[in-house]
Amino acid sequence: MKIPEKYQFIVELGKALHTYGIPSYKIQSHLTEIAKKQGITGSFMDLPTWINYAFYEDEKSYNYIECIPPGALNLGALSRISELTNKVIDSKIDNNTITHELNFIHAKTKVINHYYLTLAYAFSAGSFSLLIGTNLISFGVSLWLGAFIYLLVYLATKSKYLENIFESFSALIATIISCLLTLVFPDLNLGLTILASIIIFIPGLAITTALEEITSKSLVSGAAKLFDAIIVLFKQFFGVLLGLGLMTSFIDVDLIQHVSELPKWTIFLAIPVLSITLFPIFQVRKKDMFFGLLTGVLAFFITVLLSGYGVMVSTFIGTLSIVGISSLFNRIYKTPKIVYLTQGIIMLVPGSKSFMGLSNSFLNSSIAGSVNLFEQVAFILMGIIGGLLFAGTFREKNSNKD
């Protein structure tokens, strides 16, 4: 059944919200409010792989179901689509203009600068290795591996098969190359270098978003996204295990070696660099970059300064602070606070802790010498979700602060 034209803009807007990473419960809330403003009676269900729209009239009803791949995080598009949604809610834009704006947003996401992305992947790996503590050789190898991983990302866009196996394949290749380089560089921090090279793909934010949806009672969508994020994490770890299994047949592999000899001040340099590398990767708009950088840096330092109170308390207070900071920047710059909030949460790095926890469990060793890592992962995630919950982030609001 063809959907009447008067409902078409809601269908297109819902698809865009889904595609660019808005949580399901917010999509449903936004669409319901938009329909109400337009005098339309409807109900909406967003799930990770499909959206169901139902519109009701006096004697007729229209139902539209579309299968859509899970959305990918794009902070630039997310910012634009959130602003467009708020304009629709506030009746500041007509239906014809909505279509034009959506086409503009879609076109912007296709503009890719491979040079900037190569640098971003390289320095995200390098700066993360500095954050954990490393030596000059490991830092250099992490930079090179990060750039090489982007080549695999590019090739995955050209091959459906490579796209399907990407998580395991990239981890496998990074592991094999790192192991071979230990023959040339005996002081290479092997485990740390592997982790740093794939850190950008570890689904810490995806796990957090899934738990956010579950906490907001969007159970089906949240559970599906949580399971998907866990499977992605295990696919990456499978790639590492396979690579180590292959390489230990030929050479001696010391996964637990960890030599940290760089000055402590390099950590303070790595924090803003890691935050900056997120800009091209997530296509952050230029107008959102400064406050996004500031949010990420403050998120890290607030959590570190409060670390004496324990990982859960420090993460909880850090998350509360991030929400407050994002709300303040939203009022100053009129950008949806979710753009800043996302960059702040990413800097809490629960995904890397999850990966280290798997290493500690399956390999009976820790990449960076930490203990009780599964406990730390659980506390970090509880702290983030608790902070978002107590800050009122899960409330359904009709303001542009979402």
C-alpha cells in the first residue's frame, strides 16, 4: 500500500533519524510529537533493522514497514537531523523544505576526505597507546597500523565480503603484523599495539547506547543492539586469538610485555589529540568542533581527578558533569547536546576496558597490567548509565536540548 503524500515526510524523517544513530526511544518520541503537531494520528516503532509506521484516519489506516540496516554514528548528520527535527516540531519549516534539507544532509555524508581520515585513524591509534603508557617504538608502530587499518576500511567499502568479515579480519591482520614486527623491534608492546590499532572499532559507545535504550524501557531495540555490540567485540577478539594462534606456531610471542618509557606529559598531549581524531571519523561539523574537543578533554580529566573515589563513582560523577557541560554548550551554541555528550562518553573508553577484560580472561594475561578488568568494565558502564539516568537524559522532552 502506497503511503499518502501527507505522511511521506514523516517516513523520510524517521529513516534519517534511524540512519544517523538517534536512539530508538527518541525516534519514536520525536515522530509522535511531530505527528501531533501536524494533526496526524500515528504510532511508530523503531528497531535496529526496521521501522514500522502506522497512521490512522476516521475510516482508514495506513501501515508502512521498511527494512533498514542498523544506523552508523555520524555526528555531523546527527547534529543536522536533530536541528531539522526540532524545526519540524516547532513548525518552523514546511513539508517541501523538509525533503530538500534531508537531501542536503544525505549529500553531506558522502563527502569524504581520505587524507584526513588516514591521519585520524593513525593518530587515534597513536594517542591511545600514549594514554595507556608506551614506548617510542610502540607509538610509531601504532601510528602506522592505524593508517593501514584505514586502508582496510576503504577496501571494505568496495567489497561486500570484506565488509562482512571486517571486524575479525582487521584484528587478524593487525595481530599478525604486530607479531612479525616484534622480530625487528623486541621492545614492542605487542598487546597494547594490537589494541591501539583497532581501538576505534571497539564498541564501547554501542554498548552504552544499547544499555541506554534498555534503561529507557525500549527493551527490544536495546537488547538487540546490546547483543550486536557484544558479537562485534567477540569478532574482534576472535581475530586477535586467531592471529596469535597462527603466529605462536612460528615465533615466540610475549603478549604481556609492557615497557613504558615516554615522559608523563605525553599523556596530556594525547588526550586532546584523541578527541580531535574523532572529528573526521564521525564527520563532526566545524561549528561543533571546539566545544566537542572541550567536552572530551573535560570528561577525561574529571574522571581521572575523581579516580580516588573508585571507578564507578568517578565515572558516575564524570557522566553527570558531561551532561551538564553538554547542556551548557547547547544553550550557548544551539547545537543538540547529544553531539557533545557522545564525544564526552567516548573519552570514557569502556570498550577498551572490555577488550582488556577478554584478554585477561581468555589469555590469562592483561594487556596493560591491570587486574579485575571485568569488574572495572561493569562499574564503568554502570557509572555511565547511572549518570545519564540521574541527569534526566532519558526523559522524553520536546525541547531542542535532545
